[in-house]
Amino acid sequence: MSDQKKMAIIATKGSLDWGYPPFILASTAAALGYDCEVFFTFYGLQLLRKKLDLQVTSLGNPGMPMPMPMPVLLQALPGMQKMMTVMMKKKMAAKGVSDLGDLRELCLEAEVRMIACQMTVDLFDMDTSEFIDGVEYAGAAAFFEFAGESDICLFI
């Protein structure tokens, strides 16, 4: 049995704002010497697409800090999600926050194991040629094998 610490992450969200936590945590864990694995399921599979065209989830997210108060009703108007995505990307760039694609690449370079849920890929008839290289495909049982031995297991 290895003395190396392990961290397992389940990534279930496929939006810009929810894409950062799994990649930030996984890359940090890898930098600290953890053996790390991320299991992408349902909407989290969007984070594995070659072309990351993600938007923020402002609607139903009252804790989202924006430059101006944004009532829920206004967030439902056409074009508001796109506008808020542009605002968020601009704020992140101004604060020096890494691009989501760069964080994902950092995880791959750090040998974070990325597993796409095969059941979800099949359920949504996803084209795996649209996913980045280095992704493994497996079911939940394969993830449990790793997660059951992990020191830290996170659901995002």
C-alpha cells in the first residue's frame, strides 16, 4: 500500500463558474504530491470538451458577486447569461485568474487522472472525438475503487 495521499473529485457541473473548483483543487493536490482523480459525470462532461464554450450560471445563484445587483427576473431575460459571462471573464482576467483551459492542461501535465462517466456519455449520445486527449472512460465502479482508498473525496 502506497503512502502517497489520494484525492478523489466528482465533477457534475458544466458551467464556467463551476468548472474552476475541480481543476483548481486537482492541480493544487497534484502540486502537493497527491495522487488525484476526477470523475466527470452528467453536465461535468462539458469540462472535457476540446472547445470550452462555457457560460456562468447566474440564474438561481444569488451569491454571485456582480458589479451591480442583478434581480432574478432580469437574469432570465435573453442575452443576460452571455452578458454576465463576459463580465465574469473580464473580472477574472483583470484579477489574473488563469483561463479554465490552462488549468485543465495543468492538471493533465500533473498527471491528474480524468475519467469520463461512460454511462453519461452513452446516455447523452456524446461524441468522444470532441473530448480532449488523455481522458479515460469508465463507470462509477472504477471511480469507487480509487475513491474508496482516497484521503479526501469531494463532490462538486
